[in-house]
Amino acid sequence: MTRGAALLSAALVAACARSPASPGAASPRWCDARARVTRERPLLLDVDVRCHGAGFTGFVASEPASLAHISDRTSRVGPTEARTSYRVDLDAVAATSGSFDVALRSGSSLVAPVSTWLVRPEPLALDVPVRLRVETPKGFGFATGLTRAGDEYRLDAHEIPVGTYALFGQFDSRTLAVGDSRITLAFTDGRLAAGRDEVARWVADSARAVADFWHGFPVPRVQITVVVVPGRDRVVFGKVLPESAPGIALLVGENTPRQALYQDWILVHELFHLGVPSFSGEGKWFDEGLATYFEPIIRARAGFITEESVWEEFTRAMPRGLHAVERQGLERADDFSGVYWGGAILVMLADLEVRRHSAGARGLEDGLRSVRAAGGHASEVWPLERALELCDRATGVRALAPLAAAHAQRGRPVDLDALWRQLGVVSGAGGTRLDDGAPLSAVRRSVVGRSASAKLGSAPTPKPTPAL
């Protein structure tokens, strides 16, 4: 789930000397930024940004909630350089927002995306590399998913509005190996009923299940920040922010038992996103539909849930997305059910079509792996058409592109009830059973790929309906 923060029209500095350089005077442009923790509680950051080169007109805060808590601003814009210095009170931002998407205090730690505390240079069209240093007092930590180069972090200026999460304060962290990839797992303080070792084991098991799907963990490095939520007994929410390298914030209730961890869908959903390119202004239904459809399949293959549980969830929840598929058009969907479950319907139809044509030898996942092999992952922005066409080419079946043409901009009927009968998915008062005598039962069996049995018991936790 990626976030494009609203961009403020009010710049932090009004330029006095804004004249852009003439075309012949173009020179390399880059920015140096330094953020220093000058007070731990409340958490105060003093930030200096210096951008070199012509064409800068000022600086803009990407997160509107931060603007009221930025002070001590001094700025200067010249023909070949722009500078700004300011102080941001992250605890004040957290007190007014209370959201990990903006800033969230958790005990002696505070989590906030880069967009909350680092301004970006204007204009946005400038593709400007940014070198960032973060300085903290002794015994006060900083961790982030940003790409690291020595003692600096690297990102481009246009990535700041979706810059990944950062964690400040005193926290426990460890490194998990998944093949050649590394997961930095950080815990805010607070008691966890399952214990941090057990939560780390669940994260590693989930990451390995996702790596099995992608034939390798989809990114070389990711940071997962576990935010302990008092009084809750389940995984509450999670989100991935992709730039300049991905990071995931995961809200876990302090009373969550081990079994509830493996029965939950959120972590695998977010980890799956790492292998899919981001899309700008289009394709949210495809991005979220892929994660919604494949997440329970991945967990069934890993033995976390049963094959029956996968199809029970599909038959129960997919009808909620029919309005987007049949009437609204997926690109016009603006609610959770339409985007997530409408997208999942189309992804399932494409997957079943590929499996039917190949007698179960291939699936849509083979097309997705080709996208990843071509460099498509969460930190890269692709045109939707490129991803659809590459998937179809890799599977040898034109499934995604025609379905998108039929359902993205307008609606067409889909008879899910008839499809369930063909697949042999039978719902009744006693639960969901699978009929291996149905015409497409072999196609259905190839989706999970083996006879999965739940390691940890009961049916999966239903997906809630958060606001988009």
C-alpha cells in the first residue's frame, strides 16, 4: 500500500532570485541534507538542506500536518544554489496526527516517514539526487529503509513525498536473513504476549513464504518496524512505503498470541507488494488486486491456512468487488472493496485462464516473476500497460491485457457463482468444501499447488475494510 502525500502549494521559502538558468547553462544538480536530533523528548529535528545547481525556486513540505510544527526557518534562493534550515517538532506532529503515516509516538520511540520531516526542492520535475545524513545523540537510535551508502542515505528529490519510514529513539533491532536478502526488524518498546523472538520467527517464516512465491525474496533489503499497540490482541494494520528502498510499518497488538500471527493476512500482503512495480495515477486495482489474491495462496502453500480457507475467503469476499468490475470500472473504483476485491477478481480470472490454457503448468505468477526479473519492484514506477503486456508475453496467454481492456475503464458482467461451480467450490452451512469432480477442479487444485493443511488451526482472520 503506497501513499502519495498531498503537496502543499505554499513553499517554505519565496524565492527572490528565481530566474532559471538559460538552456546552455545547465549544470549538475544535487542536494545535501542533514538532520540532527537536538532534543529527545519532545523529539526535535534541526534540518539543513542545501541544493546545488540552477533552476531551484524554493522548498515545499510534502506533509501538510508538519507545516504548523516547523519553526526557525531561514531560507535563501540564488541563481545556482538554494538553502533552507528549519526545526520540526515531531512529537507535536505525532500529537496532532496519531498516525504512523505521519508520525506516531510509541513509548521511547517515534516512527515517521521521510516526507514528514524532510522538505523537497521545487520544482518537482527536477530529478535531483539527495544525500542525507542523520545525527543522533549517543544512546539514541535511528533506523530507516532508505538506501544507505556509507554513513549517508540516498534518494531522489521526487521520492521524498513517498519516502519510506524512519524510526527514532530507543528500540530493539535485529537482522533476519532470507536467502541473499536482509530484513532489518525493529521493535518499538512495549510488551508482546508472543515474545519478540516468536514475532521475529513469524516475520522470517512469512518472508520465506513470499520468497518461495517470487523464487527469491523480491528486494535485497527491507526494514520492518513493529509498532506495539497497547490493549489489542491482533495484527492491527500495516503499510509499505517504497522509496528510496522499501520499508514496512506493522502495527501489532501487545496481546496478540502466536496463533493469531500466523492466521493474519497483513504481513504477507505487504511483503508481496515488494515484488510489484509501483504505478502512478493508474493501476491501483492491479497492485492491490494482486496482493489480495495471492496473499492467501502464499499462506496456504506455506501451510499457515488450508486450501478450503482460501476458497472460502474468495467466495465470501469477492462479490464485494463486483460493482467495480461490472459497472464502475476498476480505474474509477474509489473504495476498499472495489479496488482490492474488484482487482482480485480480475487477477483471479487471468490466473485461471493461464492455468486452463497450460493445463495447470503455468500461472499468472510466472508472468509476475518476469516483471520482477526485468527490474519491476516496489521502488520502481512502471506504466501499467508495460506490466500487463510483459506478464501476458511471459505466460504465453493473452489474459491480463484483454481483461483490463474490458473492466478497467468500464464494466462487464462476471458470473462468479457459475465460476465457483465449474471450479468445484461448494459453500454451505457446514463451511466450504472442494469438489474434485467439477469440470475445472484440476485448474483449481493447481492454484495452491499442493494439498495444504493448516499448521495452526482455525480459519483465517477476515480482512477489515479500512478507508483508502
